[in-house]
Amino acid sequence: MNVAAHFDAMSYGPAPEADDAVRSWLAERKAFGHFVDGAFTDPGELFVAREPATGNEIARLTQGTADDVAAAVAAAREAQSVWAALPGHDRARHLYALARMVQRHARMFAVLEAIDNGKTVRETRDIDIPLVARHFYHHAGWAQLQESEFKGLEPVGVVGQIVPWNFPLLMLAWKVAPALALGNTVVLKPAEYTSLTALLFAELAATAGLPSGVLNIVTGNGETGRALVESDVDKIAFTGSTEVGREIRQATAGSGKALTLELGGKSPFIIFEDADLDGAVEGVVDAIWFNQGEVCCAGSRLLVQESVSAEFYEKLLRRMSLLRIGDPLDKAVDMGALADPVQKARIEGLVAEGAAEGATVHQPVDVPAGCYYPPTLITDAHPTSRVATEEIFGPVAVAMTFRTPDEAIQLANHSRYGLAASVWSENIGLALHVAARVSAGVVWVNATNLFDEAVGFGGKRESGFGREGGREGAYAYLQPAGWRDRALREPVTVPDPQSATTVLIDRTAKLYVGGKQARPDGNYSRPVISPAGMVLGEVGEGNRKDIRNAVAAARGAAGWSDATAHNRGQVLYYLGENLAVRSDEFAARLKQMTGKDGRAEVEKAIERLFHYAAYADKVEGTAHRPPLRGLAVAIPEPQGVVGLICPPRAPLLGLIGLLAPLIAMGNRVVAVPSEPFPLAATDFYQVLETSDVPGGVVNIVTGAAKTLAKTLAEHDDVDAVWAFGDHALSAQVEAASVGNLKRTLVDEGRDMDVCAPGVDGFLLRHAVDLKNVWIPYGE
């Protein structure tokens, strides 16, 4: 065929990427041990890693045992204090060297990733590896600036990290770069069958001069991951399925380990009638099919406005028919192989189930034999069917229609996940309106699957908690200085009513729900007894039904989250003023309950109200400038409905010092006050009632802390729980939170001064999530 004929046909010929260097590297090693303390161990019990595109064996890896994990953790522990003590500049130079190392070996990494994972070399070469290098460059900067930018914070310590198979090396960079930059050391477990780029990275990192023990790699299956979760690490950072995330939350409950989870998603891809439909088609192709759908944030739920749905489906099916599927090392191929036959079988099962329920399955392209799956569009699926609600993790899009923006938002939020979303409209006002109301950690406007090392990434709901990337990701590897050295809180017991000798009841306190006092369910109450044995009053003994009512009232007060930050601040100032007017009364009440002078505590409580009133309109978003024509705006959003278990001591300050940052940031709170000393909280009802606090924003349910904490932690309509008490309370709340994987903040039974320097920033960060909205602009 001559040149002119090629231009007429416009057909693609094969364009294979040379793989001889990678094959030679694999042949030389044959069997891999773990990478521990700067060197590879001798291989142990081996399992086979296969090339997804061919099914051929490419390497043998060592199955990690609990002893292997313990050795790696010990090496990391030994290295951590020395690594953290290095000046930030020295750590920055090490991370800079790692970034340069990735760039020098970019082709080697790209080809090995394509062979090991099955994704196309075009994706690994043009997207994954450049992002890996940029992550290390970016976090070299945070290491350099740590002393000035993160004052009062210290490294978490030894971090156990577990990454999935869809982005093996990129996920390593997302986790390893910030951890090392900020003085932590790492034990990383890659996915069982996609471990090779991690091992290559470790080998080259040692060559680049990274000190021994700072980075350790242990390979193996889920049992290896379980051993890492149960080991003596200070933090677990996990990316993977929601089911495994739940198991990890359960396993770490009460252990004192910090935890971040980046889990599954079923992200909505919302297309309005005024959208550039051709651009949206390319967005769907990029989000779902160019990466085999093996992206947790892929917009696999297509929500298309009914008026343009037929036209959009026609365009999409025509574009699907042109996709090229084949050898991942062919640079002219659009889709490669799935990473594992088990995943292929799961996809086949879910699609078959959807078809059996009446959905229409469109597969316009044939695929080669082996671990391949065709690009698939499913229409006419019911919104509640499994194929429309469960994460498929394959090249499958499920399409539904809507008529109005409100219906689109309702459908988008009809999910237990909240990882990402994509909104397509030429009306920027409409697009941003929808972006603000979709429950997701990341929203792309007229774009999809954009990532940058400076822009945070992470989800809400059952998509996990915590952020990767940028300053947000850096905070995940830091803690307040001395956080683990705080003294254990001395126990405070609730006096036995039989011990009372004098009765001095001035009022019977009820619960405070929805802006008014309410009788507890069953009308139960208990006496409050002073150290001198006097019965000072009675408080309602709240139960599960009372918590249910309080949560419903808080959920109904959503207008507080939409109020301006200035208005919220004014309400907090007003609370402080009204508390100051009654300071003598509250000081006397504290002395009655605790036997100690309460004046200093009241003054601190007033100061905290003014302090967080000042912060209400100061915690603002950040406009990032990623490498595109546009912005990525990080917008702080309230957690939502937060359960608050107040510490037993300092009954007024413990309540206000934790309540104030939550409501300043727009949360609505169900608070359980100090169990031994609740009357300070019940007296506070009157201050709330006279300070313009809308009903439902603050709800107070008195009663047994552990009983009510368990109910709050198990409640699916509660978004977060803060619990301050003894260690058993912390363990209980973390374990009970697995139902909807709500975010928790616990004190592990250790005293925390809510007025200490740096604590305000710590509490404010926990009071919000950051939603990153990507907004391209220009022609």
C-alpha cells in the first residue's frame, strides 16, 4: 500500500512498544523477595504473577507472613526517628532524587506497568508515570517548607499503606511521597498480582540513596494486608474496596492507629441538554473505556437529560464502535486487558444480572480472547438495580435519564458512595449549582478524571474519609505535637443516687431537641449529685428513640449549613455575649457540681465562643492552578450531622470547646454532655434559646455516654462522631461507625486541652471536608 492509500484508509497499523529491557529485568530476577531495610530478602513461599493480556507467567513473588510484616515494621521503626530528625531540606533532596529517578526510568516503569496491570502503555506513559514524578516533586516542596507551614505538628510515625491493582505505581506515589516528605517511614503492601512496579521503585530508590528502612515493600495476598493492619504501625492508609475498608475500620477500632480510607465509588456523569454532546461523549470514553473502567472515580452512572438522551446514546454508541481493543503494549490501542480473570467474571455476572432484570446491553465491539471485556453501555436499568448501584470496576456504563436539575441531583445522590462526579453544561451557573449539591469529594465541570499532585482527592459517605494530594493529603500524615504523649484521663464516676444525703433540687431538666425542651422517651430521669452528697437536680435519661428524634431535628436544620459564614459567626458572638451575662450563675453551678471554683472555666468557654465566631468566616477555600486552562477550587463543606460525646471533666468548657468549631463550620450537632456533671449543659439550653440559634442546630440529649455514643455511631443518618472519654468509649465508637463508615474523632482516653495552641486548627480541619471542583475555562 502506498502513502496515498494510507491517507485514504486512515487505518491503524500495529505500533508496539519495545519491551526487551523490562523482559530482561524480569528474567534476571525470576523470583522476588520482600524489600526490607534497604535490600531484598531471600524469596519465601512463592506465588505466580501473570501477564493479563496473555496469561503467561511473568514473575514469582513471595507471600508475606506476619513475621515478614513484623520485620519490615521493625526496620521502619528503627529508621523513623532518624528520618524525622533530618532537616526538611535533606528530606526534600531525597524526594527530589526519587522524582528524577522516576523520570530517568519513565519508559521502564511505563512498560512494566502495562505488562503487569494490562492497561495500555499509552495510559501508563502519558498519564501515570508523569503524575508519579510530579507527586515526588510536589512533596519535596512540602518537606522543604515543613517547619514554616506545619508548625505545631509532627509525623504520625510508621505508616502501613495498602494500594490496589488499578494504579499500582501512581497509588504508591500518592501515599509514599507525603508520608516520607513529612518524616514518616513506610511499610507498603502492593496489590497481590500487580506488585512489580513497586519492587522496581524500591530497588531504584535504594540506588538513588534513600536511607535503609525508610521505605519497605512486603508482597502478598489479603492475609499479608491483614497482618499489616494488625501490626505495630501508627497509621493505616488504605485504598481499595468498601468491603475491605469496613474490615480495616473494625480491626483498628480502639488500637489508637490513625486511619484514612479511599474506597469505592459509583460516580454520576451528569449531562444537561445544553452540554457539548460530542465533548461529553469523549469524556465518557476517557472516564470509562480508555482505562478499562478500572478507576474508582469513573463516571459509570450516566445521567442524561431526557430531551437529548436519544441523540447522546446514538453518538456514544457510534464512538464506542471505533474503540480499538488489544495488546496493551500497542501504542495504537485504546483499551487493554483487565488486571485479573476474577474481575472479569464479576463484571460478566453483574451485566448478566442487569440484562435479566430487563436492562438493554449494548456491546458494539468484539474483543480478543483472554482477559478482555468489551466496552459496554447499559440502558433501561432501574435506578435501584445492582448494576446501577454497585461498583462494577470495569468498562461498563449504566445510563438513566432525568428531566430537571433537581431530579438530576436526587439521582446523583441516590448512592451510598460519594467519591466523584462530573457535570456537563454550557451554563456555568447551572453546572456550579449542581456541583455544590452533589455529595462527592471531587467534581469535574465539563471534564473528567483530572488529577494533580496539588489538588486533594478523596470521598464522602462509603467512599471513605481523608484526602490524598496537596496540603490536604499532607495533614493526613501529621498530628499535633505530643498527641500520643498526653496523659491518660483520670476516671470520673457517676455518684450512686443512694449516696445522697441532702436534696437541693432547683429544677428538673429535660432534653433539648429541635430548639425546645422535650421529655425523654419513657419520661425517665436521674438525679445529679454533688461531691458533698447533695441532689442538685434531675436530668432526662435519653435513649435510642431520643437520639433518633434529635438526629431528625438536626437533619431538618440543613439551612444552617447554607447560611453565610458571617451569619454563623454573629450567632456565636451572640452566644458568647449571653453566656457572659450569666457567667456568675454558671460559675456557681460548676462549683456546686464539681466542688471547684468554676469562674476560670466559664471565662475560657466564653473565649472559645468568640474564638470560633472569629474563625467562622476565616476558613476558606483555595484556588489551585493545575496544569490546565482552568482552576480547581477546594471548598470547605460541613460534615453534616455530627454526634458529640463530651468529656466528663470541665463540663461547660468540654461542651462549648467542641461544639463551637462544629457549628461555626455549619454542622448540626447532637451532643451528649458530661455524664457526671450534666447540669451545665442543661442550663446552657436557656442561652441557646435567647441567642438566635435555629432549632435543630444544637440538640442536647443527657444520659449514659457509652449507650448514647453507640446509638449515634450506628446511626446511618449521622455523618460523623466526636467522642471524648475513656479508651473503651473510643474503641466502641470506632467499631460501631463501620455501618456507613462515618468519620470519627476520638481522644483514646487521653486528656486534650481544647484551648491549647494548634488544637483549634486540628478541630476545624475535622469539622469540614474539602470538595475539589475542577473548572476548565477558555476555548
